[in-house]
Amino acid sequence: MTRTAERGSVSIEVAVLAPAFIALMVLAGVVGRSAVAAEALDAAAHDAARAASISRDSDTARKSALEAAQAQLDWHGLACVNELDPAFTGSSPDNKSSFDDAFSSSVGTDATVTVTISCVVSFRDITLDILPGMKSEKEITAEFTSPLDRYRSRQ
């Protein structure tokens, strides 16, 4: 007698729990993709700052940094929705925020260059309509500072 009272209960449980399980899997995908993107962006910012810091002038530094960042993102397989447009800043004892002035500082002076990279990561392929308010994109930013060789000639 109790068997007939429980008929169909498994179907109801599956129907109730399936959307929650799917939403959990989507959330895991979003968190995983964000973590991989953040790691790739950190590596790209590091490589870009290092490429900039070993250049002799600011124009070459910008070009080298962009190429290094793009190569690192390509290697990680990260495709940003936005165009890769690094922000460059620099510091030296004479000027605290100019990238160009860091390269024109005199030999023997401590100077640094900082590269900031932002990437908009898309989740459009894994989003679900059943999750209200879920964003389909997330902007991730990474920054790295690298010192210029104080005894190497610049510009």
C-alpha cells in the first residue's frame, strides 16, 4: 500500500532539483572561467611590463608591451571581448606618473614602468535564462610594475 503512495516521487524530486544542479554547474563554469582569465591577465601584465622595461624608449616600450601581452593571452587561449588597450604609467624621482618621463630620466636614476591591462570576459555561451540578473560579461584588470635598469642608457 505504501508503494503506490510514493509512485512518481523520484520524478518530482528530479524536476525540482535539476534546475538547481544546472545553475550550480553554470556558476562553477563562470567562476572557473573568471579564475583562468585572471591568471592569464596577470601573466600578460607581467610580460608586458617586463617587455616595456627592457626597451630603450617609450614608443618601442608601448609596442613591445602590447605584443607581449597579446602573445601571453593567445597562449592562454583568452579572447577578450574588448580591444586590448594597455594603460602605461611610470615613475621616477622627478615625475611620479609619466611613462615617457620615466624613459627620459637620467642614467643612474631609479625609474619604473607600470602596465595595466583590462579584459572583458564573455559568459554568453554558458549563461542561462533561468538565472535572473546573471551578467554575461565581466571586466578583469591586472597591473604589474617593472623597474627600468638604472645603468642602461635610455632615449
